[in-house]
Amino acid sequence: MALHQLKRENPNKKHVQVGRGGRRGKTSGRGMKGQNSRAGHRKRPEIRDIIKKIPKLRGHGKNRGKSNYLKPVPVVVNLAALEQVFDNGAVISPVSLFEKGIINSARNSTKVVKILGMGTITKAFTIEACEISASAKSKIEAAGGKVA
């Protein structure tokens, strides 16, 4: 008998597969325990929880189309400034306010200008193309001016 003719008494046992992920081995590349190692796992993104906690305005309510940031904010001018800069009988408009330096930029001269009633007035002015408060209107008319 030669070495190449020797046979073992019991044949080799066949490797039995275990149901832990097939051919990749013990944990099949998923690490150890926990949610990430399970089949069908899905972690919620953290930003989703943050978004869900933020208070929200719901629905298509009556104020849906109304937004305050689209309304033009008027440039405010007080009567005291008009009294100092303009002469008696002057015509006051957004362009003349810009020329006298009361309004700081030419872009503001095309915006809405509102005249408020802070201060006293003794001169008669004519106001054109400006919004005006009720108290300012009464003071201008009492001084002999008019609002066009």
C-alpha cells in the first residue's frame, strides 16, 4: 500500500450554511447588534424631526394671499421738517422733498411718501402726490395750505 492509496475512515463533513447573510460570513458586513444590523432598517433623518417640530400655518385660509412684506413701506416726513426747509406757498411733492434733501435717495422719491403731523406749522403749503395723516391734514389746512 502506498501513501496515495490511503483513505480516511469517515468522509469530510459538508459545511452547513447558517441563515446570517449568506456568503459574506457571520454578520454579512452589517457590524454587530442594533437597528442598523437588522433587515429592512431605515433610520429617520435628523432634519426631519427638526422640521416636524417647527410650528406651521395650516391650510388655505382667508389670509392666504395677503403678505405684509409686499406692501410698500412709506417714507415718513414730519411737518416740523417741512416748516424748516420750505418757504411759504411752496408745492411739496416727493421730487421736491428729494431736491431739498429731506428724502435721502432718488429711489425713495419714487416710493410712497407719508407726511405725519409731528410739530407745528405756520406756512401755507400745497401737498401733491403724498399720503398724509389726518392730524397733518388738519394742521396744513388750518395754516392756509391745501392737500391735492
